[in-house]
Amino acid sequence: MGAMKNLTELPEWQALGAHQPAIAQQHMRHWFANDPARAAQFNVSAAGIRLDYSRNRIDQHTISLLCHLAQAVELPQKIHALIAGQLVNSTHKLPALHTALRDQAATPIHVQGENIAPLIALTQQRIYDFVHAIHSQTWRGATGKTITHIVNIGIGGSHLGPMMSVHALKEHAVSDLQFHFLSTIDHSLLNDILHSIDAEKTLFIISSKSFSTLETLTNARTIMNWLQQRLGKTDVSQHFIAITAAKQKALAFGIAEQHIFPLWDWVGGRYSIWSAIGLPLLLLIGQKQFSEFLSGAYAMDQHFQQAPFKENMPILMALLSIWYINFFAATAQVIAPYSYRLRDLVPYLQQAEMESNGKSTNLQHAAISYMTGPIIFGAEGCNAQHSYHQLLHQGQRMVPVDFLLLENNTEHLNKLHHDILLASGLSQAQALMRGKTYDEAYQELVAADVTADEACQLAQHQVLPGNRPSNILFLSALTPKTMGALLALYEHKIFVEGAIWGINSFDQWGVELGKQLLPTILQQIQA
Ligand code: F6P
């Protein structure tokens, strides 16, 4: 793409605009009725995940046009730049090397002259040794007791990934450790946590890339004072470890040097679950399964780099997202995991997508004229059906949905429950796609003995327009490996969107102003 050429001036963009009206006037229910092979045509599998994207407002030509757009913005070169460690985070002049953290080939990558592969391996070994010390009960608290509670103190990327993954993979626990997540500054949460732990048996992980986040440091300081009072000891260092890219600040805070695990400025907070920030997950599932988590992500990375556009799951998901946001004026997307274990995936992906792509300035420092990052919302699917799905079916907006379904539930629970859960997700996707016509509603009412007059009126309320798009992501099962692949899938989807929109997906200047204003307002409140 010519460096300064506006995205919307590209012939490939305009071709999509010209194609849109032809698609917009067709209904998916007719496509399915006329083409029994449709479901099979729009399917792709990678790394233990199958994407069924047949319920989208697309035909093969749409996909070709979207792929031409991806080619026009030089997506392959941009993917290469990401993985190779080029300065894709342009406003900070930094690479974004979350893929290096899970690179099973340990490919040498130099950042500021230093090969980071050995650095990553060394840190992994340190955290594996630490986890072994906790699991084998050789690590003891200040009074000699073993550790039974873990409290992660962090917020944003230093909270959502650890919490989400610990809840998601609970079934794969290799220890009885109890996990708690302290994020907000609201003292109520702190209170709840302090009431549910045993001070002598608790390890606090202070997770903060910057080690300057007000909420995290205030919570950590309050806890440190509380612990010293509780234990009657001044040296409580055995109870605190820090994960940070700002080692000096952690030292100044009072964390022992050997208890500090590094993170690096070339890993974004919201992309950091693969680093030492993933420690709570590692404590839960152990080294072997954590390696599988990394290898699942690596498998998705390989797929992302190697598969042609039309078979490339993250690229297809990003292109569909662009199609709806920029050509159908959709502003939101729903994440609907039909899995209680995946309930925290929604806030995790909210940060991943909205902090990455909620931008209005392009890489050429100019204001952009088209829509970018979608509003992400959602909840565990079964619950959401009974709250806001009404709007998805009959509201005036088009809100594309990602349904996440587990083909197998490895928890050996009641099969009936699992079957109903699966059927619920599938029937929602089907209802969004096919809708209900006036005639269908009318016939149903008359068959239920409603009078013809009343049926005429009621049927109007029971019409569902349908033609509402969704993806279905089938995970073979919820394992460390598929979980790794799923998170990497969304990371790459978000990256490709940003690459097409020509924005920097790796900065977050928008969150700074509130932080700047806070001290003065705090002073005013305190005065
Ligand atoms: O304020 C936003 C943010 O900077 C996020 O990007 C980040 O994940 C979070 O705060 C926490 O930052 P840190 O890990 O530096 O405490």
C-alpha cells in the first residue's frame, strides 16, 4: 500500500463497498436452503479448534475481495514484521514479541542487540523452579508454614489473563492451592480476600509490568502492612514476589531481588499471559501442562504464519470483523462462551480488543475517517440467552456473535447438561441466522388456537429478521493446549484488524489522561 494512501481510497476497499449492496439484500436462510454444502465450505480447522463461519453474510466472492484487501495492505509483510521483532509498537519504538514467549523453536530474535531467546528460557526455568519449590513445600512462609493460598495483586493485563486462565483450567489443577485475585482499589474486595486467607500460608504475587500502577501498589502496600502486623514480623519477604519490567522499583518497594521475575517492555500487558505474569496458571497446572499451553499458542502462531489467507483462522475472523464494522456499520461484537469455565474470557478479550484497537489515529499520525475497534461484550452464553439475546434477535442493530462451544467436556459431568449446553449455543446461532417470518409466526399462532385477528397482530411481534451473523468456534475440549491456541487466535485476529486499519494495536495512550488527573482530584477529596 502506498505509504500515505488512505485505506478507503484503495480499489480493494472500494470493491468491497460496491459488492456490499448485492450481499445486503440476500438472506442467509436462502443460501442454506439452496446450497447444502454451504456449512462445509466455510469451515477451517487449526490447533484443536474448528471455526464454522458459514453463518456469515458472505459468499466466496466476498472472501476473495476481503483477501485482496489484506494483500493490498501488505498483511504478509506486517505479520512478518510482528514475529521478527520489528518496531510494530511505533509510538514506543518497540517490538511486540508475545509470540517469542511461546516459540517452541527458540528462534533467535535480537532486541536492542540482545538475543531474547535465552533470556526467555532462563526466566522460564526460574519460574519453573519457583513453582516446584511451592508444590514440593520447600518454600515456606515467615513462620515456617507451607503455602496454601496465592493472591495475585494486579490489574488490567496483570490480572485478567491470570484470573481468566486459572478459572478456565481449574479442572487441570495439579495442586490444592487456593487462588485469589486482587485488582480493584475498592477495599471491599481486599476485605473479602483477607477474610478468606491464612496470613501465614499465603503468597502474594505483585504483578505489574510498570510497577507504578496506583491500584496495584496501594493494594500491595496495604497488604504488606497487614501481614507484618498479623505475623508480628518485620521480614515477610518470603510472602512476596514481584513480576515486573521495572526491577529497580520492585527493589525499592522492598521485594527481595531473588523474588523478582522479569517481564520486558517488548511484551504488552494484555499479551503477557505467556510470560511470568502467567505464574498463577503455572502454579495451578504445573510445568508440563503450562508447556502445553504455550505449545497450543505456538501451533496457532504457525498456522497464522503459514496458512493461505482463505484457510487462515485468525485472518478470516479479522476480515469478517472488518466486513461488518466497515461495510455494515456494526459497532459491537459478542463473545458467547458456552462454558462456565470460560466465563472470564469476555473481560480478557475486552481488554485485548478494545485497548488494542480503540484508536482514531493512524500510523501516519493522521485522524482516520473509518470505524476501528468494536465494542466487545458478552457473558457465559447460557446466561446471556436469558438477558440480552433478545436485542441480538430483534433489536435494530446487527451485532455479530462468536459462539464458543466445547465438543467434549472432559469433566465427566452429567451428559444431559453438556448436550443441552451445546444444543443451546447451536440453536442460538441457527435462530440468528434463519429468523422467523411473519407467515411462520402467524401459522404457529393459528395452530395454537389463537384467533385470526389476534394472530395478525401478535405475529408482528414474533417476527425475527434473522440474517444476523455469527461464528462458531468448536474446541475439541478445554485443555491447556486448546486454551493456548484460542488466546493466540484472538491475539492474531486483533493484530490483523489493526494492520488493515493502519493503526498501532500495541499502545494505549487513551488511558493516561485519567491517571494524570487523579492525583489532583484525590488531593481535593482528601482536603
Ligand atoms: O492502564 C492500563 C494499563 O496500562 C494496561 O495496559 C495494563 O495491562 C494495566 O494498566 C496494568 O499495568 P501494569 O502491569 O503496569 O501494572
